[in-house]
Amino acid sequence: QVQLQESGPGLVKPSQTLSLTCTVSGASITTRDYAWTWIRQPPGKGLEWMGVITYDGSTLYSPSLKSRTSISRDTDKNLFSLNLTSVTPEDTAVYYCRATHRILGRAYWGQGTQVTVSS
């Protein structure tokens, strides 16, 4: 079973960069079986897909966040990371990482981490 754990600061100041890491166990992030995704949920709103990184390091981002988002990975440590630049209070949300099996569609989620953007 794939397990994911988000980590990073819970408080970020406006205009700074939000950086989160998702540590993966139970599967290699270089396997073709899974796609690795970041998703967030602002308070009182639905889930928002932010972007994905695939087994070969290719990335795809939400058009609405593309200019501020980057997803990278560390294959030695088996983790992938999210950077969101120029944050505002509207970026306050619970941030999740997720692994999705590309054929079976089965998804594994991290527990989520609350990030608040405030001065």
C-alpha cells in the first residue's frame, strides 16, 4: 500500500513562497504505475487540483496556478515537492498529496497539511 506524508511550514507570509514536501513509501515515484499530484482545499470550498508529476519527471499544472506553481522530485529520497510563489491569503488551504494508479484509478492520499498565509 502506498503511503504519503506531507510536511512543511504551517504559516507563510504574503508574497513569500510556500514549499511543501510529500514523502512516499510503498512505491517508487519513478514507477510508471502512479501519477503524483498536489491538491488543495481552501476553507469552505471544494478540492482544487494543482498539478502532477509523472514517473519520468514530466509535469502538468492547473492553468489558473501555472505561473506560480512548480512541482519537483527527489528520486533518491523518494519524495516530491510543491512550490507556490507569491502567496496571498487566498492560498490558505489544506494541502494534500496523492498517488493515483494510472490504470486502476486507485488513489492514495496523504493526511493533508494546513497552510495559512498571514502576516
